[in-house]
Amino acid sequence: PALFKTAPEWVAKVVPENRHMSYWAPDIMKLGDRYLLYYAVSSLGKITSAIGLATNPTLDPKDPAYHWTDQGVVVRTKEGDDYNAIDPSIFHDPDGTLWLTFGSYWSGIKLIQLDPLTGKRITPDSKVYAIAFNDSIEASYLCKHGTYYYLFVNWGSCCQGPKSTYNIRVGRSSAVTGPYLDKAGVDMMNSGGSVFLATTNGPLIGPGHAGTFSAMGRDWFSSDFEGDLRMGGKATLAIMPLRWNADGWPEATVNDVKAGQPTAPATQ
């Protein structure tokens, strides 16, 4: 079921051009005894945006405790700012700290620290870290493997089906706040970012919005594709094995295996 039957009251004040409950790019994590769900509220191509938070003790709609509670704005941007508060991605560091990456175009991808108890910004005026920039950039995602933090971002254009030019780039850092460098040592703030996943000769066009998780004893990578030529150019979702090479860089291959069929061996 939908999170909200009616829009949270703050939306009309903070993002007045968003009149149709058009929210996107949600990210969810269980922390303690509740689920934190972050989502973007904006108008396409506008910098008047906000990232909201909703919480729920359960994801089972049949549970009597099931109820999404609006927790309000986590971070917002308005005309005159140089970054855009959309595409939230939550990251829980093994050291216990909680972080949120976000951003789209303008001056790029930002990082703020969150309070693990509230899920909100650690202080109203806490530092906003700049961690990646490119002329076209959005859909950031942060994870940790070994001693490195890995930042995935999207370059290119989305939302155009087979005409989308989305591709996923990656860099890494020994500190969560950066700097994030690609395989050639170029800072992601200087348009660095090694190609991780891009359109190939297959039917899947424009990989975007990275995600990782562990299951069945291995790591996995998730991504949408902006256009699937077998479905008239509609978007689709892919989950693929995630490998870490000898230098500690992530790798994934789109094998186009249908649900229910065996996946590639773990040694590939």
C-alpha cells in the first residue's frame, strides 16, 4: 500500500510545485526497532526539493502496528542554492555512524551525517560534504568493503527509455567523507569516476541507481535499466553477482539470466 493517503502537510509549503504526490527514489533501512524510509519530493528539473523521512515499526500491512509516521524534512534546497536535495541514499557505517548521500546536477553529490536515534540530520546546520561532481550526475550510493568506502554515481541522462545515456561510475576513499578517487587516481570532485556498468550490445539500456546487498553467502549488485528493448523500451530491474577484484574494485556483469534460472558461479 501507499505510504500516505494524503500528502504530508509540509510538502505544500516546502515544495509548492509538487501537487500530485509525485515522490521518487526511495531508500529504506531497518535501524533498531523501526524502518527508516527516505524519499525525494521535487518538481522535475527544479532545485526546489526536499528529502523526507517516514518511519514504521513493521513492513507487514496485516500487523496491527503497521503505520507510516511522517517525520518531516531531513534536508531541503531552494532557488539560489547550488545543489539539489533528491535521490537519497542511506549508509550505516560499521562504526555506528549514519550518513545520507544525495544530489543531482548543479554542484553534484553531497553527504550529511544523520542521528541514528532520530534518522534526521545530526544538527540543523551540520556540515554538507561535497564528494562528487560532473556536468550530469545523480543517483549516488555508498557502501563499504574492507577498508574502503565505495561511492557509486550515475552520469548521463535518465527517463528517456532506450534513448537514455545513464552509466554507473565508481570511486573509493579510506574515509567516508572523501576524497573519492577512481582507478586512475582522479578525484570524483573533478569529474573522476571509473566506469562500473554501462550499456552494452544487449537489450538493456542505461544502467542506473546502484545498490548492493549480501545474500546466500555472496554479494549482489542491483540496478535499474532505463530501457529494455524486449519490452518496448520500458524500464526494468536487474540483480547480478558482485565481485571484488584483486585490487579491491567492484565488478559486475549483466548475464541476462531470467528469474528462476541458475545464476553465474561464485567463482566468475
